[in-house]
Amino acid sequence: MVKPARPEARVSAVVRSFGAIPLPALSVLSVVAGLLLWEIAGRFLISNSLFLATPLQVIDAAAQLYRTGELGRHVWVSFQEFALGYVIAAVTGIMIGLAIASSKTVSAITNPWIDGLYATPIIAIAPLVILWFGIGIWSKVVVVFSVVVFPVIINTEAGIRNTERTLIEAVRSFGATPTQIFLKVSLPSALSFILAGLRIGIGRGLIGVVVGEMFGARAGLGYLILQSAEVFNMPRLFAGVMILAIAGIGMTAAFHALERVLVPWRGH
């Protein structure tokens, strides 16, 4: 008589079967399963669209916004705000992080400011930024900059400081100059840290765009979300949220691909 398989054996078999699926396909299956569960919950558990819109309703609302040209206008405004704030924050954060890691004096001067400002909730200062810079694009650029720059600074500094001393001493013993040590050892070693900071900055930057637009804007995805929430139009609200989520997923995936190219020795 054949004994039935133990529960743990069946679980192991299921895990092995998932392990045989390529990782990109597994990611797609995860998203599809999540959307399917969301659709089921919206149709049978919370059927009132005032509280939850289904994915199909969201897609229909996004299509309507696209046909009227409203979606393109909101996306373009938010894209400009995010891109400008993110690029300025990335360049500034890397430069400051390198300076802090290279000089104890600079570190002593700047660290109290960085620690204090990083801990300040953006929702507390966003109204002030809107008041100072107006409801145009630059107030949102400043908000995005303020939430992106600090993870980049901290990760850049950590990357430079975590460079293996044995590697530095090895190239120094061959007569390498400080510039050569920085370019050939310290910077490549810190690349994965810097890219991690930039990846963190993507999500924080998108949040910054939304927060800034909710406090004062005439267009943008955050403005669309707030406007939809005020009239309880959940499909339009979730359309804005989904576009932000898709943008975050796409940009994060691009950074993962860039990291595999720039830091191949990490074995991603």
C-alpha cells in the first residue's frame, strides 16, 4: 500500500515547481494574480464603486481620460516635475556624498543637517514650499529634490566608506595616485550603493510629486487623484495611482538592468 505524501513534501514539490518558472514570468504571474484577486474583491466583496474600483473600471477610466487628452496633460506635468527634481537631486546627492566620505570636516559640518532634514516629514514642509515657490512646476521640483537627495547622499557615503581597505592598499602599493584609487577602486565599489540610493529615490520622488500637487497645483497626477477623491470617483483616482505604480515598476526595473551592466561582479 502506497503511503500518501506528507504535507511538507507536497509543499516542497510546489516550491520546486515554482522554481522551474523563469523569474520574469514569475513576476508577471504575480501581477496578474494580484489584479485577478483585486477584480474578484471589487465585484463580489466590495461591489460599491464608491469604495473600490475594479481593474477593468480603472482601465476604462484611464481610456476615457486618454481620449479627452486630460491624461496626457497630467502625466506630462508630473513627468517634468519628477524628472527635474530627480536629476538635480541625484547629481547633488552623489557630489555631497562623495565630499562627506572624503573629508571628516565636511562630514562633521553636514551630518547634523542631513540627519535632521532627512527625518523631517515632507508633508510638514510641503505647504511652506508651495507658499515660497508658488503653485507652478518649481515648487514640486523642490519637493521631489528634498525627498530624493538624502537617500542618495547616505548611500553614496556608505558605498565609499565600505570600500575594502585591502583593495585600496593593494593598488596603493603599486604606486596608484589618490585620483586613480578613487576612479579605479572606490567609485566602482560604491556603484551598487549609489544605484540602490537612486532606486530608493524613485519611489520617494513619485510620492513627493503627489504630495506637492495635492497641496497646490493646476495639473498633474496628484492633482487628478485629489480631484477624483473629492467627488468619490474611484476609477479615475485608481487610474492615477496605477500610472504612478507602473512608472515606479518600470524605472526600478531599468535601474536593476543598469546595475547588471555597471556592476556585473555582484552576480545579480
